[in-house]
Amino acid sequence: MNPSIKKQLLITFAQTLADIKSPREAENFLNDFFNESELETFTKRLGICYWLTKQRSYENIKNNLKVSSATIASTQTMLDKQGIRMAIKKIEAEEWANLWAEKIQKFIKR
């Protein structure tokens, strides 16, 4: 593929993702755009990255996600990439927000 066209397609794809407004819209797009196998591959990759940052063992990840040690090892090399670090931070921020929302709800109900 022509490098210029490749770059423009990547920009268009990234803009499409950025324009998605809700988790439901994102899920609809991803389910329509990727086949089941592709979507599973990408979601497992993100799961592996996340669980590695949480110090889960290879054995735990292998058993829960049904992936090989080789897959975990190759995915682990992605952890120092800027985009992956940003995604993990967003996941952690969402977890933190949900945890505090639950605590606040419990406090209010008292």
C-alpha cells in the first residue's frame, strides 16, 4: 500500500474511534467492524497488558484468558509503548472512579 494512503487511512480510523461517544457505540462499532476472532485477539491483548501491570502471574493469565506463554511474553513487550501505557491509565482511572462512586453511594444511603 502506498505509504501516504496508509497514513491517511490510519488517521481516518483513529478519528472514527475518537468520534465514538459512548461505550455502547464503541461496542457496536467493534462488533460490526472486526470479526469474532479479530475482536477476541485485540481484547485478550489488552487484558494481558492490564493483568501484567497488576502483577498477575503468567499461569493465572494463561488459565483465565486461554492464551499461551508465548502470547503473554510477546504482549509484555508492548507495556513500554506510549499508547498502551495511556490505555492502561484510562482503565485504572475508570476503576478508581467506579470504586469511589460506590463508596459515595454507600455513604449517602446511610
